[in-house]
Amino acid sequence: MNGRLKILAVGDIADASEVHVGDDAMLLGLLRTRAFSELDLVLTVVAGRIDAARDLYCSEAIRRPRLRRGAAHRNERSEQIDRFVKLVIGPSRNLRSSGAWVQLANAVQHADALLIAGGGSLNSTWDDHIALRLAVARGADAIGKPIVVTGQTIGPHFVEQDREAVVEIIELSRWFGVRERASELLARSLTHRGALRLGADDAMFLGATEPEVDDDSDWRGVRTERRGYIAVTFDVGALPENHTADVAREIGDIAAQYRLDVVFVPHLQRFATRSPDDVTRSVQLKAALPRGVSASIANVSVDVAARFARHAAVVVTSRYHPVVFALGSGVPVVSVSQDHYTFTKCAGAAELFGLEQWNVPSAALRSGMLSEAVGEAMARRAEVSDRLLQLGCLWREHSELRAVAMVELFGGGSSTDLAVPEVAAPLRPSGRWAVAASIITAQGIALEGAQAHRADTAAAAQEYIADLVQRAATEAAAALEARSVTEDLNREAARLHLAHADERAARLDLERELAHVRAAAAGELAELRSAHAELHELWLQAELDQQHVQDASAAQRQKDSAIIDRLEDHIRRLEEQTADAGELRSLMTDSEKALHALRQTKTFRFTSRPRTVYGRLRGWRWRAGSRR
């Protein structure tokens, strides 16, 4: 592979409030395989405690975003997933001081591939963990990044929404690893799509080749010289405080019988709260051991827990990863299961070696069953170890090949289906305790299933009731809103009715005003018509007057013309007859005076302006007509 491979790892890594050996061991075990060790890798882990993750994995780390757990917050988680996917497909951000979701989206964008590390969180108990894994899977798939999921326990308890989320994660992955056959069967019953691969837990061979180290830093307080030892791990859920003395007595009897020391190897230590943890229970068990039994308590660390499990004479544990560490090193183990989930994990890991029946239900701890089981494990230690070592070689080779296949997937290769080691026949315990344990376990699982069914039914009923209440509240709110709207409409209708009444009154006023205007207009029209008639009569009279004037003017012009003609004739005769200029001038002066006197007559002046008089009459007639 050319260039450095950038992988983003998501899992229950370096929790913010506790040290959990198993959660950190799975990713660490995968990274220590030969294929990953030889890889030029740039790893970024999503962790609760950034400093602890950097120290443990020698990698970059970003803070794990928090999602609220529980069915009540399902919608909130769904909305956060949608917002996260939008962040991933949006522009790249290089903000170290930004929020956890933005940093995670930025990490998905810059990674070459997404690795979802192993764990047992894919069930409805940890629905917030399912939501986080679904968010990063959707985001990586949205931008075409390969998704590899490894070493998962699925179920056994799901609600519908969580089941759908797990199915989506399976179908989005190019490799989906499961660590128990029960998980494989459940996954195949959920979906026929996806590349399901069965394999051992990623931490099974963590430190398997390391020698036993005697280091004081591994211990809590003072310890005695130890011989062979029983490695004991109990969590507070599997071992109630009131059972501590009985279990301590059984462990002490076994240690005395086989001349073994007892090493308590806690896997969980809380430091953010005062809640009891594995260290609390280990201290109580050590204090309750019979006198004469040498006991010590180891520190809480991945490598310390793996080392003490691998070199023990026998391992007794209610935790899952001591089972895994012991199986990978050929050490007999008796697991203690408190419910269906822990039985699926512990018995599922042992089933890969044919040892699934070496399990004691926590309900039978005070019955002496634990000492019988551990006694048989010690008595058949050689036989059990041979089986474990024989199959352990096959599973170790399978784990290395699986790591190679994952690395090829990260580089764009295709998914490889590896052959799984087969168990010829189970190695069953022969003691009567095994039959009783199987019966109690089966009854407990059946009872738990019934309780889970009732719980699911009750949860469904509660959700249905909550939905009904919500719908009722919605309908009530809608009714109140409808009532408010109706009142608003009624007020608006009343306002419109008043406005309509005002408009109607205004219209009546306008109609009355229009009637008055029309009446006034009719009167004025009648007056105008009367005036027009009068003007017409005046015009006709003026025309008659004009005609008379024209006739009189014509007659007068004829008379004047005759006079002028006679005068001109008289003047001509005078000019012809009178040679004397003075007499002619006197005559002409008289003629001119006569002519001037003629022009000053009224008739002549009137007849000289007939066109002006006629024009004025026509203008008068036009103005009278336009007023019509």
C-alpha cells in the first residue's frame, strides 16, 4: 500500500469516567496483530479521555460526543444523527477548538477508512452507543469511505428502532465481524445483506507470547510470594455484596485444596463516581477469605489483566475478557453469567473451543456449584489446556488472516471470506453441577426473555399511551386554536357586517345625492334647452334682419352707384367743358365734399360692414349651440 493509511477508530475507548480493561483491550489487540503493526498507519481514536487514549494507542485522539441514553431521548438522537451527516457532507473544517460533533465530522472527512472497534454495545441497553455507531457509519458511507466493523456481540435484546439501526450498520459495512455464533445467527436472521464474518475476540491473543513478569507495579499494595494462583474477577452485578462471604469461602477452599494463591484481577475501576466497582468487590472478597490463603489484588490495566489471566492455573470470572485472555493461552476458565447477555458473551467465546458448558449461573453461587466447577476444571486441567492450545493455534492464525483482510479492505480491496476453525465435539464437564447449571441458565434465560417481552410490551404500551397523550394534547391545542380562530372569525364577521352596514348607508346617501344631482341636472338641461330655443329664434330673427339689411344695402348701393356715376359724368363733362383750372378745382372740391357727405350717411356706413355684422351673428349662434 502506497502512502500512509489514515484510519478513524470508534468504540468504547478510554471512557471518561472509568477504566474498563475489556473496552480498551479489543482495539489494542487488533493494532498489535502483525498486519496492523507493519502498516504505515495514522490512527485517530474517538475516546472519552483524550490523554489516556493517546498514551495507550500512541495515536491522535478526539473527544467522543455524548448522546443521552433511553427511549425518551430516541427522537433527540435521531435528529443529532441527521445533523451529523449534514456536517460530514458539508465543507471541511479544521477547528481544534470546535465542538465534539464538528471534530468527529472533520475526522470522518479526512480519514481513508472507518473502523468500528469490537464490543458488546449493539443492544438496547446501550442505545446511545448504537446511535453513535450509526451516525459515523452513515457519515462515512455518505462520502464513500469504507467501513469495517470488528468483534461485535449483537443483542440479545432489541427494541424495534435499535434493531433497525443495527441492521443498517451491518448493511453499510464492507466487513462486519461478530465474535459468537449466537451473534452470527441473530445477524443473519435480521438481514441477508452485509459481509458477516465470524471470528474470535480481537483481544484473545493480546500479549499471548509475552513472558510472565513479576513487577511490583502490577499490584495494589503489599503482596506475598506466590506460587500458582487462581485469577478471580467479579463485578458487582454478578456478585451481590451479601453473597461475598460465601463465594470467598468457596474460593479459599479451592485455593487451599490445590495449594494455590488467589490473585484478584479487577477489570473496571470508576474514578468519577463513588459507585462500587470491581476493585470494591475484590477488596471485599480478599477480606472475607479464610485465614491462611495468600491473596493479592492487581492494578487495573489492560496488559496486567491479560498477563495474570494467561499465566493462571485457572480463571474464575464474571467478566468477559478474562475468559478471552484465558482461552487464548490454554488456561481453563469457569465463567459466571448473571443474565442472557453475559451468558451469550462468555459461553459464546468458550463455544469457539467447545467449552460453552463451563459456565455457572450467578443465581447458584451460594449453592457450592462454583467450587465443584472449578474443582473439575483443575482436575481436567491438562485435557482442557490441550484442547485450548490446539484450537488456539488455529484461531490465532485466523485472527492474523482476518487482520490482513481488513487492511486490504482499508486500501480499497474486496472482502475476503475466511474459513472458520471447526470444533470436532464439545468438551463437556462431567459433574452433576453442569446439568444443574444448564437447567438454571435455561430457566433464567427464559424468565429473562419473558420479562424482556413484558418490558417491551410495557414500553410499547407506555409509548402508545404517551403517543395518545401527545395526540390528545395536540388535538386539544388544535381545538383551542380552532376556537380562537373561530372567535377571530366571528369578530371579523361582525366587523365586516358593521362595515357592510356603513357601506350600505353610504351607498344610500350616494344614491340620494345622485338623485339630487340628476334632478338639478335635469332642471339645468331644461333651462339650457329653453335658452337654446330663444337663441335659435334670435338667430332666425338676426338672419331675417340681415337679409333685410342686405336687400336695403343693395338698393342703396344701386342708388349710390347711380349718383356716383352721375357725379363722375358731371366731373368728366366739367373737365371737358371747363378749361380753367381754378374753376375745375372749385368744382372738384365741391364734388369731393358732396362725396364725403355721402360717405358719412348712415346707409353707406352700414352697408360697408355687412360681413362683420354677419360674422358676429354666426358667432352668437355657435355659442348658443355649444351650451346645449
